[in-house]
Amino acid sequence: MDKGRIFRELHANTFVIPNPWDVGTAKLLASFGFKALATTSAGYAFSRGLADGGVGFEEMIHHCRELVAATDLPVSADLEKGKGDSPERAAETIFAADAAGLAGCSIEDFSGDDGKPIYEFSHAVERVAAAVEAARALKHDFVFTARAENFLRGRPDLDDTIRRLQAFEKAGADVLYAPGITDIEMVRTICSSVSKPVNVLATPDFTLAALADAGAKRISLGSKLTNYAFGMLEKASQEMLQQGTFGFAREAMAFPRLQKMFGAAE
């Protein structure tokens, strides 16, 4: 089964790809009927008690292997900037992702340097081109996503973001992604400026129908499901500490349901 091909074909229509942060949530989300899953660098880091960006590459790849083994669905990975800054390291990232069994992955143009958070334009494009070349050298299909991080990194420059996405498309990226866009008309502008599928990070103000109408093909959640789970833990804790009650337990998934689901998966 070529999961990369299956994953690529999903982009013919608009679909939601949720982001589990561990094996249990991967199995749970797969059981609900989603067609593919994606890792979340921030969500996994939070689950390890670390800030986003605090997980090393090898540990992240190990996490990816665990999620791939937990489900038959295609899994795409958020691999941040990859193994390093150079184009060669970007290519190595793709080979490592393939070896982990992933159907695809993304790398971004965020450098991790607070002084210069976004890679210089030509360098960012060279990294994408190297990643694309590596992906095309694989023996089976692999969906490579190129990310332009301006809007997440304090540079809300739509023109530069589109310029980067267009260059990434020309370099051969399969999917284009500018996380942090919160305006549906900006989504529409981005989608109309490129011909490859566009991934959009969901916000509370978006709807699937509106995003589809704007031209988006893949809707991801990033760390939002992790943040939601942590928010519910905070709410339950406040109820126990401030009210001395346990009403939150009425909304919990039933223990027998989880026991049966995970027991059957063994």
C-alpha cells in the first residue's frame, strides 16, 4: 500500500487532517474516520513538558515512527526546519522521514534564530528544491509540504509570503502552507496565487465550507487539539480546587469504550 499516493489523492478535495500528539490520540482519531493524520511539533513538545522547538530531530523522528506504527492511515510530519539549515540537511530530512514510514512531511523557512527568524529568500528556496529532489528520488510517492512562516513569526507580510509560496511551488513542492493566516480573504488570495494544494491552519472563525470555497485543500489543526485537552485539564482542576466538585467527569469518554478500543488494537 503506497500511503504517499493515497495521501496525495486526498488533496483532490478539501479534507481535515487532525494532529495527534501521542500513540493513544493517533489511534483515537483514526477510529473516528479521518483519512490521514499529521504530527504536531508543538503538541508533542507540550506533552513532553517542553516548549515548541524543544524536541531534537532524532527524538521527533522516533515519535513519528511510533505514530506511523499506531495506524494504517497516512501520516505526515511537522519536522520544523528539519535536520539543519543547509539544503543538504533539508534533503537528509526527507530521507529520514521516508525511513520512518511517513507519507509526507513539511519543512519551514523559520530559522530558529530570533535575530533573523526567516531564512533569506534564495536560501529558503534552495532548501525546498533540495527537499523536492530528495523526495523524487524515493521509490514510492511522498508528499512534501513547504511552509512560509512569516505570519507566525511576527512578519505579517502577505506579498512576501505569496512570493515565497510561488517560488516553493516552482521548486517542486507538492503542498504549500502559510500558517497563521486568520482572514478568509487572505486564504482566498493565497489559493488563487498558486496552483498546488494549499494547507490552512484552522482557526475558530473558519469553517470547512468557507475554506473549501476559498480554495484550500487541506485543513490542519496544529497544536489546537493538544491545547484543547490541556484546557480541559485546567478547567477540571479549577472545578476540583475551587468548587470541590467533579462534574467534569460526566463529559469524559467512557472507560469501557477506551478499554475496548485500545484492547482490540493490541
